[in-house]
Amino acid sequence: MSLLVITIGLFSLGLYGILIRRDLVAILASIEVMLGSATLLLVGLAAAGTPMGTHEGAVEATGVMVIVLAAAEAAIGLALVISVARRFKTTRVDELAEVKG
């Protein structure tokens, strides 16, 4: 039960960061916090759901898979932030609100 409370708290903290922050890098960091809470929940549930001796390595495989996906997401997100910063000379979401075709 405490695992669920911790992950809900972390996810809420990340969601709060997304809604409040106006800088793209801070929003990306908040998304990473949300992904970290999901990782914690997946690994915790995998550890609780597999008795010792069966499916050895399932917990580690779950954790590694999610960490690899998080690294790919961070690389793509940072590349997009750099592209936006070079093109518009800012990373503030307020100043990027208008989209031109």
C-alpha cells in the first residue's frame, strides 16, 4: 500500500510541475519524474507478483526495459527542445503559443 502512495505522490508532483512550469526543460524534467514514478510502480509490482524462484530476472528485465525507454524519451525530448531553442531563440512555452504554417 505504501508503494502505491509513494508512486501516486511522485506522479502528482510531476503533473503539478507540468501544469505550473513555463520552461520546456522544466516540463521535460517533470515528465521524467512522472515516468520515474511509473517505473517504480512497475518494478514494485513485478517484485511483489513473482515469488522467489519463478521467473528469475523478471523484475530486473522490467526495470531495464523502462529505463531504456526513459533514456530514449529523454534523448528525443532534449533534441526537440534544442531544435525549438535554436529556431525561436527561447524555451518559454508562453512565447511559443502561436503556431505559424
